[in-house]
Amino acid sequence: MITLKEKENSDSFKSPALPMSATKSILESKRPDIAEIELTLFENCNITCDFCFHDKKSQTGLTREEMFSKIPLIVDFLKKQRGRVDLVQINLVGGELLQDRWMDRLCQDYTDLLKELKPYFDEFNFKMKVVIVSNFLFKKRERVKKLLLDLRKAEIDSYLIASYDFHGRPMSRLYTDNISWFGPEYICSINLVGTSESIKEFIKDKDLYFKFLYNNFNIYFDDFIPDAGSDESVPTDSEFFNWYKFIAEKYPRIQPVADLINNNFNKMHCLSLNKITIFPDNRTSNCRWHRYEQKDFNTKLNLKDNAGMMQNFLDEMGCLSCEYFQKCGFRCFTQWDWRNRKRDMDTCPLKSFYKFLDKS
């Protein structure tokens, strides 16, 4: 495997060896079967989490007019996805979307916005799925349920995703009551974020409520996407390897690791080949925040296209010659390329994970 220092000094780092289109062509068989619209409506939030760098007080994107102004961006993306996928998923995210102080107005705006989009999905022959991400610290649960039922009545497949964290997020009885009240009928996934801190707490295996969640819901433990000032929260390679290893040993139904354990072939779990991120002010990106700067990354930063990072990942990890290429789901390319991520393994942590599975 090429070391980071060798990579930085090599011509291939300064000028990619393959054109971007060739990188995408190589990865075509690994391209996910769904497309994703990450619709960040606003950053405003009613809580503060250690690992989140949103502007919690921002009002940008909160008005109905600002929300509806995103429709042309979404329609343009749908046009470009024709013939590539059958399902397009809208991840409706904030900030916190389900804040009691604005609940009635916002839920109606979300309903109207998504109903306005539905005919475009039908026109382009896409199945439409909506997931609404929340911290689940709301009191107006009946209004949230009505939101979902109204969308389902309009033939929009709609669910909630509940965020959970082992470290750095305030929890309360309100959260657990809401989880039980909605249940798997309305909650399609409990999502966790793999920061260095949360991984360490997870591996201690002392969280009894998480065991309840694991036994009753689908769990997705996502890669942490860094932001300015978050260097210490980015897991080291060895932490990443131990994280996946512990999941395989103790909680093998957690995604995306479950697929890596059980399948002989996996698509990459990064959706950036089929993705657009739309920000509150209507700026767009492939999968990275518009506030990122070149100094944060090793690869030349291109907010509209992730192919450069993908290519350098393939080169440095030796993916095309790896015996686990077909099985591998890769990792978050943005996290992998983060300049100040601590690199403490001489081998790819995913390859080490597969070797561990082979010996088990």
C-alpha cells in the first residue's frame, strides 16, 4: 500500500493517473442501485451535539418560499438520473425538522413540498421514498404521525429516521417514549454516527438502551463526515478496524457492516455517484459541505464531483488488485481523504477486517 507521504510526493497525487470518467466507469458495477437527494432545508436546531457543526441559530431555509425554491434543483437532478436507477430517496434533514415551536406550519410545508414533487417522480418513472431525520425530542407526536400518514395517502413511501449517539448528544425520557410510540412501522432506521468518541463508548458495550434498539429496529452506523475543528472526532484507521470487528462479533445485524459480512458482492455504501446535496441557501454539492476548503483535504477539492477522491482512494488502498474488491463497500471517501485524520495502520482497515472474517 502506498503511504501518505509517498502519495503526496508522487506525480499521481499531483495529477490523477486516470480521467475522472474512467474512474466512474471502473466503479460502475459498484454504483448503488438508488439515487439520493440530501435535502438540507435549514441548519436551525433545538439542541447542541458535540459532533455537529451546523449553525444552530440560522434562519436560512426556514420559510415556505425557500423550501419550494428547491424544486427546480430537484427536478434537474431527476432528469439526470433517468435510466440509471429506479428508486430516488429524499433524505429530508436539518438542523432539526420536527421542532415543537414550528411543528404545525413546518409539517404542512413538508407535506405540500413533497406532494408538489411527486408528479415529477411519476413522470420520470422513479419510485419515490422519503426519510425524515429527527433527534426525536419533540412532544407533538400526533402531528408527526399525521405528516407520515398524509404522505403515504399520497403514495409517497415515507418514514422517520431517529438519530442516536453514545457520546455527545443529549437524550431524555421524551426520546425513548417517542421511539416506543412510533415503533418500526414508522421508524425505518436508528442511525448512529461513527465518531472516535462514539466508537470508544460503543465498544465498552454498557449502553442497555442500545441493546433494546438493536433487538427491535434496523440500525445503521454511519461514517462520520468531518468538518472544520473536528479532527479529534475522526476515527483512526485502527479505531475503524476495531469498530467493524466489534460489530461483527457482537452486533452483526448493524448496517452497512452486515452486508460486508453476509454478501459475496456489495455495492459501495457511499451514494455520491448518484447523489446531490442541496443546502439551505440553494447551493449544491455532490456530497460535501460548501464550507469545505482545500486545506482540509489531500485530494484536489471538487464540490460537484467526488471522482477525484474515489480515484485516489482506489490507488492508495490498492483496491483494483485486492482480493476483496467485489465484497468491499469501501468507506466514506471524504473522511478517508481528510488531511488531519490520524493514519496508524500500514494496511487498509477494510482489508484487515475481511482477513479477520476469513479467520473467524
